[in-house]
Amino acid sequence: MPIITIDQQEVQVEAGSTVIQAAEKVGAYVPRYCYHPGLSIAGSCRMCLVEIENMPKLAIACHTQVQEGMQVLTQSDQVTHARRAMLEFLLVDHPLDCPVCDQAGECDLQNFYMEIGQYDSRFLEDKNKAKKATVIGPHVILDQERCILCTRCTRFCEEVSQTDELGVFNRGNRSAIDLYPGRTLDNPYSGNVIDICPVGALTEREFRFQCRVWYLRQQNSICTGCSRGCNVSIHYNDSRPYKAGGKRVQRLKPRFNPEVNSWWICDEGRFGYEFIDQNRIEVPYRRVGGKLEAAAWSDVVEEVSTALKTALEKFGPQGIGIIASPQLSNEELHLIHKLFGELMGIEGIGYHNPWEPEGLHDDFLMRADKNPNRRGAEEMGFTKDSLSLLEKAASGEIKVLYIFQHNFQEEAKKLLTQVEYVIFQGSNWTDTADCCDIVIPSTTHAEEEGTFTNFEGRIQHFDQVFLPLSESKNGIEIMTLLAEHMNYEWPYFGPDDAFLEWQGKSYQELNDFGDLI
Amino acid sequence: MPIEKLVSEHFSNPEARKLAWYRSHGGYEGAGKALDEMTPQEVTDEVLHSNLRGLGGAGFPTGRKWAFVPRDTGKPIYLAVNADESEPGTFKDRYILEWDPHRLLEGIIICAYAVGIHTAYIYVRGEYVRPAEILQAAIDEAYREGVLGKRVLGQDFSLDVYLHRGAGAYICGEETGLLESLEGKKGWPRLKPPFPAVVGLFESPTVINNVETLAHLPKIMVNGSQWFAEIGCERNGGTRLFALSGSVKKPGVYELPLGSSLHELIYQHGGGILDDKALKAVIPGGASAAVLTQQETEIQLDFDSCIKAKSMLGSGAVIVMNEDVCMVKAAHNIMRFFAHESCGQCTPCREGTAWVYRILTRILEGNATPADIHYLLEIADNMSGTSICALSDGAAMSFRSYVKKFTSEFEYHIRHGKCDVNERL
């Protein structure tokens, strides 16, 4: 392993690695546009020029491989001068329409210019005109004038999605990124080009003019779109509730995890966050005279715990059926198991939806199983046999049925209407919720902390992003209310307690990239 | 002393295009000798000692280039013949393709034998329709007569030669741009390293040689390296073709030993300056080369002397300008070319060439300020040594020389909005 010196700091790096990678190791961030660790090296933006001792001219850090004893300067006058020159070149034909550009605030052209740019413009000519605000796919808008031709997007479509929709056309300063004739940027991973575009050339249609990025806050989360468990950041805006009808989540961005999703997520996951702010169950309901009516938490907790207790006393544990969900966190599942299984002795605890169709899937990220925590439910010992539970409930063998989160298909309706007493706990209104006797509003994963276990058994932590919507409560709190009301011993104050009991360790002991079971 | 013609002896004789005629006048003797009597290593050594240098423009010693090619990669080795002659002012390879195609094919056989190549591609400039037709006819005839193919010249050596026509891009004459284009991609120059000798065409070791360079090989084989080296000057073996154009009485292609004087070319061969006007400036090696003022033209035409004069011999395109030529217009003309031909891949070239062209346009239109001269020089600095290939460096070297050496003409344009050259007419 060669030892090299970067800005007077010695660092040992793997042979074959590049100067830009080595610089990252010592915390020297070299500005770049075309370089992206997940793509091949283009070496064309010339922004990462650095000074290397004994080299006749500046070298690009993204392509130059380290050599024993190499002396690299990333901040010298010569380097700064070159960077300033490249930035000036890049702005020659740039429209400078930052005030109406969604990228403003997270634009590398702006960022690097603020740092080392040349503020007095020397450019007196007419700028090149090119296509603006062109829809090139279901999620992406292209602005050729803002483009700096780093070719990250074309390389993504070539190398990662392998769909080849985008290319560079023409040459010289008439060069432009565009779709190949007859193509649309509609591959299942198209949204990633928005993330990797360092400027405002490729922006998101869904996010267009929705929010200036400096109003956004972000929190680490896990995508719930399928069982892959891609690491994401939820970007939300809770400081301007009068915007976008109170919608809090503005967008999802992938978060690097080399073991799961690298830098990418699929479009289905990226744009699948609407449920967090839409069609939510905001308060508890109970059926009065055939109709669901809003009710107070205290009344609902009272009614549910009484119903459970009574059923347990009259019919024994086999009189109660529980259908948990592969969408719940490990912590919620653990406490459901604790309360209903261990404390109440119920054996019929299922979790899956017997009619669930197979989802869109491929050999890259998308999994056919669209539940984020099926593996977690399986590991926890929940039974797969929800259908027989539903049938037993319909036949009257089970008197009280407690369903979590599910949206069963039509077939379930017939069964459910025959059940004596059905409790539904979930975050969003579903056909299943509509035909239950009690509806308990729970939070989405964005409003609680927890972990999911992905399909390969990787336990991954997600943060609470914001407060629960309206009167909804997280699953831990709801189990706690019921357990306390039924006078069980209950030492859990939050998801961390449940996790500690389940895994024997704290969240802090979990690896950044998750732990395999 | 009559100047020996090494590659131009058959120019203007249409018979020379025919294989039989070429053979009856000493053709394929060099290749025959190499294949019959010499080992590949001996051929390479002979070329190395001849001081033959790459005549496409860079002047890299040909024998050394061949020696870089690794022979043990388990991959085929390719030859890419650069016939994408497009440096403004250059039209010498065209003469070889049109008048003496078999000399090129013979050179290809010699190179292929020396390096162990069995497939060669000739990348011909798209606009060269007639040269391509003539060359293809020669290739076809060579296959028919057993000069190319499974048994080259009856020997146990196979060689296939393919003609590939470009689509009209200057950048495809840059050697790695050429390789990309040959592979069917956009002609964007590659990052180096790896160099094409190691990873070239189809990810295999590749030799890239210019047409004229290869055309010199037959005679080197026949007459030996010492003979060739003695024709030229130190470290610059043999002759080369000079494409003389501009304000001269007899423009055309002239073959002179390397090291001949520029004045000899202009005044003896070119017949002197057009209309017997005063000589003002000369570009010694194509549009990318720095322009030489009249005082600088006392120069020897070889690679090293031109570098010493802070210009370059390049492709041997000598463009003469007399006192009637406006240097602002000349620079503007050249930058229009570079702005149009920049491939657009890397920032300094894509933006720099187009920016400079627009500044020069403003100066010509009378909309410039004195600061523009300073900007031009700074942009030239920023375009130098920062790009992927040499186009940016060449363009910068070129327009910087006009601005620096003829500053007063630029100032006059800026101040008066018109040309002081026309004023004098």
C-alpha cells in the first residue's frame, strides 16, 4: 500500500486508487463535476486539477493513480487559479437563471463559485441558446442551457440502468445532452440522474417549484417500497405548512450504502412517499350504528382492551386472532409478539396478506416483495397462515380479530363482514379499515424510530423524521396503552427498549450500513 | 544537388496507382526484403536508426513508438493508419493516397510485419472521396494479386487491410479520437494513460501511424537506415512533404529533406511571395502552430528547430502571409475553425475556443475594449495544459501568437473599429 502526501498530510492508500479517493481519506475535498464514485471516469470537467510534484502540468485527481511518495497539493495557488479558470469557462454559456432554478442552494456550480470563483464577469458576448424546460421522461426535466456536459447522466444510463436513453449531440460549445431519437427517459431508475446532476440541468418534475431547498430539512430513513431496504433521506418541510397543502415530505433522496443500494434508488421507491401525507387516519374511530365515527383515544383504548380481556376470559387465547404486518418495524412486531403472544398466550398471530400479488422486480434493486420487513416478521416467528385466521374469524371460531396496516383484496371483505369484532390499526385508510369496528390511527415509519430487516437479513435503522400527524400514535405507544390498560407488566418506553430486548444491543451499536442477523 | 524524392516520385503519374507498374518500378521490394531477409526486430531497429519521425504532426520517433507495444497480452495488435488529414493547410497525405496508394500499402505491410500485426485500418478523412476510391481500388488489387491477405507477398504472414471513412470531424485525427471513431463511437479523445500502444483499438495494443510516415518505410528497407538518416538532419531523418499555401506564387506539395530552410521552400520552390509583396508572417506547421513573424522566418524546417522557435513543424503545412493579410482576420479565421471543431468533451477547449472566437468577432466588428487583448492572453493560458487532448493547447498556441506578435494590429482594430492593413492598401 503506497504512502502519499496530500497537502502535507501523509496517507496510506490502496494501490490502484486515485488521487481524488486518497484526498477524501485525509478530508481534502477536491471539487468535481464529472467524477462520481459510482460511474466510470470521464475526466472531462477538468475541475479536479491538482498539483503533483515532478509532473509537468496539473493533473486531474479523478484519473491519476497514486504512486509511492507522491506529493499532492490540492489547494496551491496554481490549483486555485486553474479551478477559477474552469469555473469561468463553465459560466461562459451558463444562463445564470438561479432565481428560477430548483437546484439553487444545492448547486455545485454555485457552491464552488462562492468558494473560489471570479466575481467580476469578463464575458461580454451573447450566450448560446439551447432547449430549456424540456420534459424528457415521467420524472425528469432537462434544461440544456444549464448543463455543463459532465456526462454523469449519460454514463448512468449507459452503465447503471443500462438503458442508453441519453447522449451528447453535436460538438464544441453546441454540444448538448438530449434523448436519442424516439426515446424517453422512462427507465425504472430515471430519478437518479436528477441526484447526480451537479447543476440544474436535470431537475425533478414532482419537486418542480415546490420548495426552495434551503427550507428543507432531512433525516435518515429506509425506503419502504420493497424488501431491499434502500437507504434514503427524507427531505421535508415543516416550517411552511401553508405551502403544498401541508404536505411535509417534499422528496426522497438515496443515501449511500455499499451493501444495499450504493448511491441509487428506483423511481417506485423515490416517488412512493405520498402515503405519508395523504389519505391518513388522523383520529381513532369506532362503529356506531353501522357507521364509523371519530372517537377519543381514551374511549377507544378502553373499548379495545375490554374487548380483548373479555374475549380472553370467555373463549381463551384461541378466541383472539392477530394479523400483524410485514410493513411494521421490528420493534412494533416485537411488542405485538410480547403482548399478544407471550402475555396473552395467543397462538394465532399471522402477518402476511394471502392475496398479495407479486410486484415489479428486476436483478438490480427492485424486489417482488413490496414489504420492507417481511424478513423481520419471519425471524420473529410470526405465522404465515393469515388466511386460516381470517377463515376461523369468519366462521366464528375467533371472536376478536386485530388487523394491522393491511389493505386486503376484495376476497377478504366477504370474510371480514362475518367476523364478530374487528379492530384495525394502521396509518392510512384502506378498504380493510373501512369494514372494521374500531380504527386506531398509527404513524408511518417517517413519524417513528425503528428498524427493518431487509430480504437478506440486514437490520437497518431509521430515524423519526417528524412528529406524528394529527392524533396518530406510533405502534409502541399504542401497545403500551393497551398493555397498561390490561394491567400487564410493561417495561418498554420506546422502540430502543424493544430493540435492546430483541437484539441485546442498542441502536448506537448498530453499524452505519446495518447488521446482518 | 537535386533533391531526392522519396515519397513524391510518382506524384502526377496515374500509372503508379496500378500494382504492376508500381512493382516494375521497385515497388514492394522493401516489403519483400523485410519479409524475406529480416526478422521483425531487425525491421524495428532499422526504423529506429533511420531517425524516422511521425509525420502526422507530433514528430515522435517511429521506431520507439513500435517498441512500446507489448507483445504478450494475448490480444491481437492493431495498426490504425491515420489518413484523417484535416489540419488547416495540410494536403500532403492526400497526394500519397491519390497518386501512390501502393507505397502506403507497402509501408503498412512493413510496419505490420515488424510489430506482429495482422489487421490494419486506414482511417480516411470523410471529405477525401476520390483518394478513398483510389486507395480502395489499390487495396482490392493487392488482395487479388496476393500482396495482402492470408499470405502476404507469398510469405507465411497474413495481413488484412480495411479502409474506414471518417464523417468529417477534425478531432478524429487526434489518435485516440480516431480509435473511438473506428470503434463506432463519438470521436472523443481518451484519457491517457493508458496509451494506445498498450490499450488502443478494441482494448488491444495498437500502433497509430500517419500515411506519410508509413510511406517512407519501403525505401528505408531497401536503402538502409543510415542512408535515410543522412538525408535529413540530426535526429530528423529523411525528407518530408511540405504543403505550401497562402501568398506564394507556386503553392503545392514539395518534398524537402528535414532541416532545409524555410526560405528555400518559399523562395526557391514556392517561387517567392505573391505579387512580389513583402513577407509578413508564416505558419510553419498547420493552424495549431504559432505564427512566425518575418524576422523569425530564418529557420530550419525540422522538428527541433521549430520547437526552439516556440512554434512547431506539425503536419508540415506551411502557410505564407504577405503584407496584405490582416492578422486579426487570420486569427479569427483560425479560431472559427477550432471553435467549430472542438469536440466539446472537456471544459477549457469547449468553452475557450468558442469564447475566443466570439471575442475576435467583436474585435473585427469594432465592439471591443482594450481589456479584450488581456483577456485573450489569459484565456490562452487557461486553455493550455488543462485539457484532455492537444486541440486546446494548439488553438491557444495559435491565437496567442497572433495577439502577442501583432498586438498593434489588434489595438488598431479595437481603437478604430477597422483594419490598418486595408487602410494601407
